[in-house]
Amino acid sequence: MSTRRDFIKKTVAGSTGLMFSSLAFGTTVKPIIGANGKINVAVIGVRGIGQGHISSYKRQTEDCRIAALCDCDTAPLDEMLSRLSKDGIQPKRYIDLRKLYEDKEIDAVSIGMPNYWHALATVWACQAGKHVCVEKPVSHSIWEGRKMVEAARKYKRLVQADLDRHSNPSKAAALEYMQKNLGKVHHIRVVSYKRRESIGKLTGPGTIPATCDYDLHSGPIPMMALPRKEIHYDWHWQFHTGNGELGNNGPHELDLVRWALKKSTVPTRTISFGGRFGYIDDGNVPNSQIVWYDYDGIPMIYDSRALGEKTGIDNMDGVTDFTSTGKKVYHPFRGNANCAAFIFCENGYYTGDSIYDNDGKLVKTFEEPGKVGPQVNFIRALKSGKIEDLKTDILNGAVSANISHIGNISYQTGHQVPFEELRKTSEQYTGLTHVFEGFEEHLRLNGINPAKENFYLGPELTFDNASERFTGAHSEVANLFLKRNYREPFVIPDKV
């Protein structure tokens, strides 16, 4: 019997540079030549991130055409169709993606749906013979990511994870410089400081718009009264539909770190703590979260904050850390979304598109021309039929998503503790003490007394990459979070 380890060996048998290049069916598929030599693309989910997909395809008129749009809410769907019509673009209109997948004219789909839909929509698309570009995080759970890879390989579809950092040549150049010149990696700091307001507190069930097919919107999750005021976007902040900031902006930077380290696996140990502070609402994901990872002996700390620098200010915090020589460095920030990775090495450190020395002085900034988005890479790969033209194949996307998932699982399996217990815990993990001190200061500057708050402390978990399961202490409970229950008929089968 073929084991999961055998499958991994087959699908990750080799790598070219920083990405996986080996496929179960080979390294190429038949290049797509659609009607009039253009690839027919459909975008599923036209709000928010879906609008970015549409804009990108609009700019690629020589290579593709927007052949269809699909959304279970007809209000944003019809608004987008009207906007495109003014530009002379007349896509077909679909409400149910299953009907869209029956359309033989469609070559590829771009998925901008909520996280809990990503995997099922991708598997169904592969089964229907469509190629896929899917938003981050590619999956809502660890098990889903593996099913997406299996579907892509079985049906010989090109499936790209929409991880933006790989599309930036200046980051590629900066990382190459780091790898060649800065020596061994000492530690890593990843921040997602993004201002997030309260999503409100219901006193009864939320209101479902008359324009929205709630059965289709719910899809794989159980049908229930809407558990929040806003049906759209705020699903990010409830665990049954979203993955919090760790699974929202986090995957971009965590994927970049894995790229920089040339890792094909996720960290083996993790522990997470945090809570939801500054308001009382219907969100149940942390709006302030710290995750410590052991990445093959390299400590990596993820740190997210939803509140500003201090009460009444939406500007987000800068980042304070220490170089490998113990020098304290500070990178200020201006704006409401500070999402960045800092990779500290023996001879300096990387962040953004820049390299710094161990005194925090700028060494070099890379400003390479030619930045393109994931949808451009996707179309290029479809035209060539070459897997290596995908900047982030679905296997890369699934592995990077799993870094977020294991951190969230530690948090979800945690329990409430007083603040001082968090402090004692932070002292046990390399590099965590000063991050914890910054976390405490951040709360106090926002008028929050840590001694009066509820904090969740997750257990330390050990993850086995070969089996994609947790082992050792606390694994029995943690493994319950590897896969969700699905609602018929919106079910991903064990054998895709």
C-alpha cells in the first residue's frame, strides 16, 4: 500500500532553486490555446480580493479574456458586471460555481472566495478540467491542502497559490544576496501589524442580504444563523470560517521565510498565545497573537497586532529586535498595515527589499523592475504548460499554509491563564522574552491592563511533516483540528 510518506517522496522528489518542480505526472501539461488564442478565465468571488484578480486579467488582454464571473451574492456580482460592461467586457454570469464548472468554454478559474471554500472549489475545478489560481491561505485546514495537491496531480492541472511575494523580483534578488553573503540564519521575526476594528456584537442572529444565496455562501460549513453582523469579509475573524491574521496576511511573510531558508517542510515545534483585546465583539480569533516556531533549530517568532501604536492612533507599531551580535535595532513604520519579515543572520539581516549590517545600517536596497502579480504568472504558466512557470505551485502553497495552521491549532487547543503565567512561559523559549515585553507595552499603550484580561496559552505541539500529524504531548486533541466536518453535498472526498 502506498503511504503518505511515499506520496510526499514522489511529489517532492526534487526542487529547482527555491520551488518544487517535480510532479507526479511530469513537469509539463498541454499549453492552453483558448478561443481566438486567448485563455478563458472565470473569477469566482468578486468582492475584495476578487476585484484584484479581475483587474489583473483585464490588463492581460493579449493573452486572456474574462469569460465569466461567479458570486453567490448577486449585488456585488451585478455591480461588477455593469462596471466591466462599460469597458466592453461581457462575461457570463453565474451564481453557483458548479454550473460554471460545467461550462466547457472556461479554461481556468481564479478563486477569491472565503477561506473555507478554497479547497473544495479547487478540487471541484480540477475534477472539471479547469486550471486554478487560488487565494491564500490555499486551505482552511492541513488535510485540505493535501487534497488540493492530490487533485492537481491526479487531473494534471496547473494550480497556483496566490502568494504575492514570489512575484517580486526585488525580493528574490535581496534574498539571494542574503543567502550568499550573510552567513547562517540566527533567528527570524515576522510581524502582521494591521489595524482591525471591532466587527460588532450581535444581540440576535445577523441579517442575511436578500441578494445572497446563503446555502451557497455557507457551502462546506454547517447551516446556522449568521453569527456576525456583516456576512462578507468579517468571516476572517471567526475560526469556523477564517484563520485570523495568522492565516490572512501571515501566509505571505511565512512563505517568504520558507523560500529564504529553502525549506520544503514546516517547523516541527510551535506554541502560541494571545487574545482579543480592546473591544468585545463576535470575533473569536485573536487580534493579538504570538507564535513561536522551531524551524529546524532556528527560532522564528510570528507577532500580530490589530490595535494601533496607542489609544486613538491607527498608525501601527514599528519593529524592535536584536541582531546576532546583540545590537538593538528599531524599524519605525507609518501606515495601518505593517506586514514584514526580518531574517537575522550572522553578518547582518534582511527585511523588505533591503539588507542591513549588524549595527542596523543599510547596506543595500534592491529595486528591480518588472514586478508582476500572481495572475500574470498564472497565465504565463498556462500558455507554456510548464509547472516551473508557476511561481508558487499548490504544493508550495499548502506547505506554507500549514505554518499558519499549526500555530493556530496550538492557540485553539489552549486554555485561559493569567498574564504572569504567559510571562513565565515566554522565558522558556529562545528570543521570546523581548517580544513578550513589547506585547505588554503595546497593550498598556492602548489602555489595556494585562492583569485584568483573559489570555489563551496553547500547548507546545510537535508536528511530523511526513505524516502531516501532531505527535507526542497534546497530539490527540491537536489532531482533531487537522480536518473539519463537511456539509453535504459540499464535501471533499478522501479520494479526490
